[in-house]
Amino acid sequence: MNRAAFGLDPDKKPNIEVNKPATPTSFWRRPDVNLILYILFFTVLFLMWQDATSVRKEEIPYSQFLEYVQKNEVQSAVVSDQHITGILKLKGTTGQPRRFVTVPLDNAPLARLLAAHGIPYKVRHESHWVALLLTWILPFLLIFLLWGWIGRRMQGAGGFLNIGDNRVHIHPDTLPKITFDDVAGVEEAKEELRESIEFLKNPQRIQRFGGHMPKGVLLLGAPGTGKTLLARAVAGEAGVPFFNISGAEFIEMFVGVGAARVRDLFHQAREKAPCIIFVDELDAIGRARGGPVVFGGHDEREQTLNQLLTEMDGFDPSTGVVVMAATNRPEVLDKALLRAGRFDRQIVVDKPDLAARIKILSLHARKITMADDVDLTVVAQRTPGFVGADLANITNEAAILAIRYNHDAVTMADFEAAIDRVMAGPEKKHRVLNADEKRRVAFHESGHALTAAVVPTGEPVHKISIIPRGVAALGYTMQLPVTEKFLATENELRDQIATLMGGRSAEELIFGDISSGAANDLERATEIARDMVTRLGMSESLGPLTWGRRQQSPYLGGDYTEETNYSEQTAQQIDAAVKALIEEGHRRARAILDNNRVALERLAAALEAREVISGEEMRGIVGPLAR
């Protein structure tokens, strides 16, 4: 790396201060506790010394003191509100003057009455120093100790007492270095980011042509696609410090704290340049401004966003600071963030296709011991729509299952069980179906499988199961795509509706009634039919038009809402078209099962006995099917 171009010593590594958690300190070793203990210790010593050095006084009853006064035997006396001290004329046994102390009786009539009857008496005043300690000194002492303890805890956690401190995480050179070799399945994104790496390593290369490195790189993609991993790989490839902070960590309950943290973050980055700032979950502070005003002014999030925009405008691109951010909700970002000069490049990190999933699985499979029967291509085919995090989870679950069943290596059966667990939930072994329910579920899933095998565009059946899984799934039919598809034709969608209606149709055919097991099938079929009518223009009665407008409101938690931009008469036509598509799929499924009833009964009987049947076993059981 050409560090001399940035005014740095080429042989000297950047001095990176790592935010490490403080080592817990013993309560008795804290400075404030020691100071309090010292004060208490010396106070006790002083009181003991004062008591030891004071002249010993003889305590006499108050009645005797009155006798001494009447006999004129008191040399001197000091009268206070609670004690009378003095010296008697009488000498003690040692020849020294007798010093006395007594407690007066404030009730003079009582004193005269007692003296008249010759009754000796003493007067005692109760000592209130314990009550004084408990009611005044001890509470203040406890409050002081509690405040010091809370302050130390909150300072260590970045809490109230240091609320303006930044929470940026700086990854040092001692951490495992992540490079592009550790990232698979996102080749287009890696190619785009390689240019940013070249800018960090050799900025003079582009400056010769009068250009400058991009100020910001925004990674867009679904959760789990590897956006954060890509950012760390860029820092690892460039060999520069990597500042990592989440967008939510800028926001606090006090207005102005987030803006202060943004300023501090960019100040640290300029000192460590060349470096990379990575802001994860940018939508936490980058939402579009506007909407309801909070308490008559800008809220904390908007002030933080304004400061971020100002900092990105203010820093010089030649300093070697690249700002990277990631979000899975680009539609809610403020337009000012996306303009040229801020986030110049927007790189989409999409869900991996079949080839990319194979690469990702191969990358994760290097960490585990696999058996020879494992086919990662089949695993990738069974996981369409899965992102990198999902595939890593499947690999880990397969390894855990191999340990559970005492396998020497991770087998294909372990991967199959891991996929079923992730997609449908864990097996509910305690949920035992009775004989009637088990037979109904077997016919229901067999109806799905036979319909999928007969429709022209149906994908091959991979597995049928009637083992309860998850919250409510009593069984499932798994199809394995032959090729990766990004489009769906009208005939394919109609075949999907027919396949979904196959379970309900099988129940009608065999039992003469229906059950609640088809609830999810009906929901999915209705969604497909409504999309065909309202969004895809696949209805003959309504024509090639879209009906309704989908929009996402950032103030409603990101949920999609549909705006009705058509008349009530059109709404009735839409409902009729959707109903027609569902009924057509129902009729097709019923006709397929009527024509293959013998195969349906054979498959359901085998499924009821085995509980799990593979696609190859199904084809051997049913034989040729009537089309």
C-alpha cells in the first residue's frame, strides 16, 4: 500500500486505538470507596484519641450534687443545657481535686419534692447519636455510594454520564483478516468494490486524470446477503482501519447527541486516514425528512442526518476516507443522501442464484467434515431464495445434526434434515396424529404431489412428508426446481394454483368433505390469482392493466399499503376474475385426481405407512400417470 502518498511513514502501521471492554474492578478497590473508608477510619481514631486524652470525671447523682451545693462543697461548676461539670472542694484518694459530671433535672418542682422526702435520684438523658446516624448521615452516605456506583457503571457502558461519546468500533490488525476470498456469490459487487480498493491503495492513479475517489458507497440488498461482510473484506483487501458503527447507535433521547457523534466519527476517521467508515442500517438515521414535526422542531434523527450530509460534503476526497453504508430499505432513504457527491455509488447485493448458492455452500462446507454422498448442487437447488446467512445456518444445522446422530461426517441426510428444519420448522415428535387425521393428511399431500407431477409446467417432486413441523404444518410437499427462474408465465402461474388446490381436491374426492388443512393453500393461491389480475395484466375480462397502487410508508413501519384507484364496479370485476382463476385451478386438480385415483390411493397408503417418501420413490409407486 502506498502510505507515503498520504503523508504517512510507509513502514509504520496506523496507531489504532481499540475499544476494549474495561476489566471489572473490585468494589473495595475503587478510589471513591477507599477514600470513604479512609475518612471513616481517621474519624474513629480521632474520637478514640479525644476520649482517651480527656480528663476522667466522676459521675454523681443530681441529688448528691444538690447536697454538695447546700454544704458549700462545690469549688466551681459549668452548667450546660444537658450536663453540669465542675470541681469539688473535697480531695480524692490520690489527693487530686475531684472532678464531677451530673445531669440536671429540668423539672424543678419534682426536684424539690424528691429532696424534701430525702430520695436520692439520678437523671439520664437518652443518647440520640445512633438515630442521628441512621436518619441523617447514613442515608447521605448510601446515596453518595450509590451515585458513584451508577456513574461508574453507566460510564463503562457508554451511558448517561458519557452520553456524547462515540460508539464506533475500530477493528485492529490483530483480528482475523477478511478478504474477498472469504466472500462468495456476489461477484458483481466484488468487482465494483475492487475499484474503491485501488483508490485507497493508489489514489494518484485516478488523480492523474483529474478525477477523485467516490465519497460514499451504498450497499443495497436483502438482510443476510453479506453487505457487512463485503465492507470488512474491502478494508481487509486495502489494509486500512475499518470504522464500524450502526445507524441506531447515533440516536439518543437527547437532541444533539447524534450530530455530535457524527462529528466525532469523521474527526477520528481523518486522523486515521486512509480508512473506511462503515455505517450499518443507514435507514435508522437516513429516512426521508418531512412528515409530522416533533415538538415544534426538528427531531434528533433529522439533526443527525443533517450533520451526516454536512460532513460528507465537507471532507476532502483526497484524504483517503471512504464512507460505506448498508441498508435493506433504500426506498425510505432521503434523496439528499443518494445524490452525486455523497453516496456516489450504489451497489446492489442481490440474493444469490443457483451458481452463487453453490459457491457459498462450498465456502461454508470447507469448515466441516462432509461425507462422500453430499451433493451441494442438490442442496442449492432445494434452497431457492436463500441468502448467504441462511445457507451458513443450514450448513451449521447439518453439522449439529450429524453430532446429534453420532455420524462420522456430515451426510446428505443431515443436510436434508437441516433444510427441512429451517424451511418448515423442527419436527414435533410429541404431536401425534390419530389414525383418521394421519390418513387425511396423507391424501392431502398426495393430492399436491400428483397434481404437480401431471400439470405441464410442474416442477419435479423432491420429497413428501406427513411429519408435523413448526407451529401448524402437519405435512408438506417439496418440489425441486430444475433450473433457476426469474420470470413466471401465465401458464406456470395457473399450474401453481392447480397444484395448491390439489390437497383440498383430494380430500373432497376421498372423504366427501374438506378440512382446515387447506387454509394456507387457499391463501397462497388467492395471492397468486390476485397478482395475476391486478398487477400482471393476465385477465381477459380486465385486460393488460394494473389496478391499485402499492406504496411503502416509512411512518408505518415499512408495511406495504395498497391504494385503490379504481371504481367499485371494477373492484367487483377484479373479485370475479380472481374467483374464476381459483375455480379453474380447482376443477383442473379435481380432474387430474379423478383420472389417477388408483395412483392417489397407492401413494397415500405408502405415505401413511412410511411418513416420508422421496421423489424417486413416489415415481416408482404411482407409475405412469394419466395426463
